[in-house]
Amino acid sequence: MSTFNLKINNKTHTVEVADDTPLLWVLRDHLNLVGTKYGCGIGQCGACSVHVDGNVTRSCLLPVSVAKDMDITTIEGLSENGDHPVQQAWKDIDVPQCGYCQAGQIMTASSFLKNNPNPSREDIRNAMHGNICRCASYNSIEEAVKVAAEKMS
Amino acid sequence: MESSNNKIAFSRRSFLKTSALASGGMLIGFNLFNACKENVEMPIDLSTLNYNDFNAFIKISPEGKVTIFAPNPEIGQGVKTSMPMLIAEELDVLWEDVYVVQAPLDTENYKRQLAGGSQSLRLGWEPLRQTGASAKQMLVNAAAAKWGVDASECTAKQGVITNAKGETLGYGDVVLEAAQLEVPEEVTLKDPKDFTIIGQNTSNVDIDKIVTGKPLFGLDYKEEGMVYASVLRPPAFGQLLESFDATEAKAMPGVIDVITIGEKARDYLENHAKDDNYNSWTAQLSKSDKVVVIAKTTWEAINAKKALKATWKDDSTLESTELHDEKLLALLDGTNFKTERKDGNVKKAFAQADKVLERTYESPFLPHNTLEPMNFFASVTADKVRLVGPVQTPEPAANVVSKMLGRDIKQVSVEMTRMGGGFGRRLYGDFVYEAAEISNAIQKPVKMVSSREDDMSTGVYRPAIKYRIAASIKDGKLTGYHLKEAAVNVNMYGLIPNFFPAAAIKNYQVDTANYQSNITTGAWRAPYTNFLASAEQSFFDELAEELGVDRVQLHMDLLENVKKNPEPNIKYSPERLQGVIKLVVEKSNYGKPSEDGVYQGLAVYYCHNTHVAEVADIVMTNGEPIVKKVTCAVDCGIVINPLGALNQIKGGILDGIGHTMYSDFVFDNGVPQSNNFNSYQLIRMGQTPQVDVHFVKNDIAPTGLGEPTLPPIGGAVANAIYKATGQRLTKQPYMNNLQAEEVVS
């Protein structure tokens, strides 16, 4: 057990956990930030995606000891009022079915659009390929990323 | 045909009751499927809503806001949005003024509070609208009494009642008076052309919470003092726990205790299961003891479980995929069938045939893989058993738990959270029973959490199934059709033998047989038809070629036969099937020369009360078929929420493409050979086509969409791949069975 100061959504949180605890479970079990989801635990599904120093990262694979000095953003901190252009686009298109994967999809899309504000269809499909949606809402996700890009430009 | 099936005998007075709330406002309780009991009391306090006698409640506040407390579980199919739309339409309020609250469930008598079979909307269509219309009439009657005029002189629209002089009262102004009135015996429902909410694109009512990551799902549910449990179950189907060593696990951080469970579940199986009528929901209860790590956090529980050392003993045969293949093929070759439907004389037709076309189609087991793994909260105390989480069947879950723990059913409550996918998996309550048994043992509130590996390798699977379909041809005409099913554990359910092509072919027979396995199987999105449609629709494509007739024409002609010889038992409408075929052919340009390198495949199907036709367009890229586009024509009657309907239709098609092309699930000595998404393929965005959806427009009562677009797509894809490669794929997943070297350009 060690003590870690984590900078999450512009606030510092102190937790006492084992060094190898994945950031995902620190967020969910210790800090009550349950918007970040557990799907596979091996970095294959993307449900646990968060931003670490601005880049999309699988929080299930990131040990807390590595995350300690980094700037972490979760779905809860993506925007003040749930009005990030990607969140708005998700609402415009009504993307979610069960909704479980969508926080991860939104975090992936928002990081991608920051680096590529004018993506082609292929860019979008490649960027979102790592996130599984078991309800297969892929057509809507693709459309929403396009709409978000338009909102941001 | 649909509307007569939908009719449920009730009088409005007996299914709807009202009260004035102590806190102000009018409360309406209704029971959709049964008359309310004579002596039932309506609550006057929102904290005492009971769902034993009512399916749901509507509260109209003095401000005119409407809150619908609906316990129908949401698994992603949109009923939490679309069912309240039906009430709001006839109540005639602004959708913006409607709030939907997922109601907790107290157990005892609730009916049809399960999500499955795409039936929620079909069954609720009339009664939900009648409920809204009755409430509206009571509000109008109350306003008329206040004004001293006749109710027939008043109209109500968007929450406002207007009399002949043009005076107005809001719904909220008359709720207290309305609550005292008799429920009207007769109400008139709106003409569909006057709908203002039904037919409008309406967003998911939980959308704001979903996109901001609010706690909604079972896995997000927490209580003070709650601990976490990770369960070690037998690694192979057919094994039981022999012994274990928890020394190392107990020394790991956060671990509170290591216990075993299983005794209560066995007691239920031995002493109570036979009295209950839901064997199908409890078939997955294991006889084995299980080792449970109790820890302070999820990660610590899952991590410490890996340090357990257990030995297992074989209780029954450890089965492998080769064994299933052998057994199912032997059943198809044999004669030991149950005949599900028999028209004319298939034997004679085949004996007299010039030619017989016979093909065998094969499908693997499939796990559900809901993205939220199985989990449940249980808190067992001296006087209460509280269960909270994602389950599609709260009633059997509560009953089994009450018997397992020897509690009165009145002590057991089930609260349903939003579910991170269902697809059939959450019909089975094994995870509820485990959570209850664990909490009972440790006397603490506990959350049982399955890891992805647990979830995929100790599941309730879509059973492996094989079909052998044969057609007899005489003088160039189709004279007989014989379908044989060999399935693991359970065969197709009763209605399916009456689906198309039943009644279209004079000599027609459906036979079934099964092999009993120790691998747990159950419903998986569109049970049985999810593979049957692929098989039959592939067969019809080949049959048309064999007969030398156009594929579309073959279907149209067969459906013409049904129209000429109406048969009361068939479930589909030949006119509506012809309608979706015509629409899909027109919209997809099927049968016309298309772009270079695009190959099209057609499939047509009826299941879950909905008629669907689909065309898949594929291209070959580096010798691999890629589905570029799917055109889908759907006849589901009136479309209640087009936005939600499109989500269901497109999701069903893409889910179907993924599982028929890519997903495989193999057993070796009882052990599933895939346990996470690195060894099991689910469809991803780069593999998905655009889906172009067209509705047949009519005023027929609506039918569900959670399932019916999935089954035919496998057939459409296989038929397109045939055109591109010359290979008739009969075994799923297709991509494991496509011979690359035979690809034609």
C-alpha cells in the first residue's frame, strides 16, 4: 500500500492503494467516479477510456503508480455541464442503446477530434475501431463523430 | 390479424385506479394485463408505491408535470422511452413535461416485467394508450364540473382544457377533483393521423446521464458498508470443486475472507426446483461448490481470486466441440425426431422427385458478452433480503432466492438498474442467486462482480445447432420441403414451425431432435431464428438457382400460394412479406446491374411479429468479403419512436453480421477456448456497413424491433458471398470457413 496524489478533472485526490492497482478501479471503487466502465480488463474494448495528459488511454491497463503525476480527465470532467461538442453530438444523434460503452466512445472521440479536427470517414472509422459497442450502435457513433467535428470547426 | 391478437379483455374501471396524493397531485395506478383486485388500496404517498397490484403509476402534479413510474426494465431496447410515449400521447401533454422514473420492484405478483421476445410494445399498445385516454377524460370531466358545463363541450390539448367560451384550466388545476372521480367506462382513442408524440423522433430518456457518466448501471450501484465478491466457478462444464487452498489469496491486500457457497443452490435444485415452473430460468444453477473471495474493492477481489489454488473432479463428461459436431450430425442422420409440423406427404414428394436438393447448415455456441459483465448487489439481514442490479426476470429471481434462503417472499425485494446489454443473458438469474447466497453467508451487503473471463467462460450460451434442409423438385417445380433440426439441449419453440415457408409448400415437414449436454444454454437475441433464418434463406437462394427461377420471384410465388390457401395457424402475413420484398428490391436495386465489384444477397424473414427483408452489398478486398451496405425494409406497423426504431434495426443487423461472420466459440474438454475479447471476436466499427432502413407505412398496431432484423442478415451475407466467390457458405462463422484460394474475381 502506498499513498498517491492523483490529479483528476482538475482536482487532487489522495488514495491509499497497492502500486499495481489499475487506474480504472481507483476511479470506480475509491473515488466514486463510476462513469469510466469496466468491460474487459485487458485493453481490448475501450469502455475504460480516459484522457491522460490529453491522450486517450485505457485506464484498466494503467497502474496507479504510473498515473500519479499525470493530468487525468474522465467522462465526469470532460465538460462542466455535459455540453462538450462530442456529448452534444451524442445527444443530437441519440447514439446510446444500452449506453454502457458510450463514456469510453465519447472519450476516444473527443481525444481524436482534438488531434484531427477535420477527419475523413476512414479517419473516424480507424479512430473508433478500438472501442466495442455490443449493441452495435456503430452507424450512429460514426455519424455523431462527424457531427461533433462540424460543431468543433 | 395483429390487432385481434392484441386484444386483452378488460374494463377500464377494473384496470385503473386513482388517488389524491397527500403531497398534492393526482396518482393513477394501472394494471395492463389483469384486472386490479377488488379491495386494492391506492397509495396516497409516493414512498409507498407498490407494484404488486399495478404495473406502473402516473403522477400529475398541481403544476401539470407528469411523472411516470415505470418498472419495465431497460436493456437498451428503448422501452423506457417508447412505452411512456404511448401514455403521453393519449393523455395529451407536452413530451417536455413528462419525466420517467425507473421504479423499484417489490415482489409478489408482477406480470410481464421481463424484457424479452420484443413483446413489450406489442402488448402495451392498446392498454397504455387507454390508460392515458382515461386519465385525460377524468381531467376533462373535473374541469367541466368546475365550470358547470357538459364535458362534451370541453377539449384538452397539450395539458390544457378549454371550454366552449374559450376559458382554460391546466391539468394541474383540476388534479385533486379528478382524483375523486369515477374512472370512465368508455374512452375514444386518437386517430393515428392526430398523433403528435407517437411517430416523432424521441431521445432516450436517460441520454443526459449516459453522456456524462452518471451512475445508472448495476456495476455502478453502491451502499455504505458494501464489500465485493469474486467467485471461482468450475473451469470446465461437468466439473465440481474437490478442494482448495486459499492461504495465498487470504494474505493479499484488501481480502476480508474466503468462503464457499453452493449448498443453498443445491438445496433449491433438490427440494424446490421441481415445484417451480421456471426451469428454464434456473437451469444454469450449478451443483458445484464455488470459492468466493470477499474483499474491500472489486480489483482486490478479482486479483486475489487468481491466487486461489483449487482442484476439481469430473462429475460428467467433459465435452468438446468435436463431440457436439458428431452427436448433432448423428441425430440428423438418424430417425429419432419429434415432428413439429407436417403438411401433405413429404415422404411421397421426395420419393417421386426428379431431383432433391439437400444441405446441412451449422452454427457454434455463442456467449452473450453483454459489455457490462454479470453482477448483482445483495443485502441479507434478519428481516429483509434486498437485491439490486441488472436482471431481466425479477419475479423468478425473487422466488428462487426466497426458497434458497427459506424466507417469506414478502421479505424479498428486487430493484432493477439500467442494464449494460441483455441479449437474453440477464433472463437467467444465476448471478442473483450467488450474490444472495454470499450475503447470507457473510451477513453483509455485497456486490458480486464477474470479470470478463468469468462472464464469457461460465455463461449461458446460444446452443450449437445444425439444420438439414431438403427440397424435392418435380417437373421443374418445388414439391416438398423437409427441415430437420438437431440442437444442443432444447429445440425451437412452438410457433417457429408456423413461420414462412409453412403453408407455402404443399408437402412440408419440420422435425426436431436434441442432444443433452452439461453445457448451460439459453435464449440469445432472437432465439433459434437467429440461425434458422440464415440457414433457410441461404437454402432458398440455392433452391432458386436449382429451379432456374429468379430469387425474388420464387418468394413472391410461394407467398401467392399462401394467399390463395389461407391457413389459420400461420403467424406471418403473406401480403406484408411481399410488401417488404418489393420495398427492399426497389430501394437496393437488387437484381439490377450494380457498381462494378459489388455483389448483392437477399434474405426475407418473419419473426417476433415483424416482417423484414434485407439486401447485403459486399465487395471483395484482398480476397476478403466486406459488407459495404445493407438495405433493410421493415414492416413493424406504426413506428412509435423512429429514432429508437432505427437504433434497434441497425444494431440488430450489425450484431447479426458480426456473429455470423466472425464470432466462434469452441469447447475443449468442457473448457471454453475463448474468455476475453483477445480470443473472441466481436464486430468493430471498421467491419460495419452503413445500414439504409425503409419502413412500410401503415396504421397496423406496432410490433417490436429488438430482435427481428438480426436473423435474416446471415442469409443475405452468405448469398452475397456466393455471388462474389462461388462458395455457398453453410457453416458459421463464415470467415472461418471461406476458402481463400477459391475466390473468383
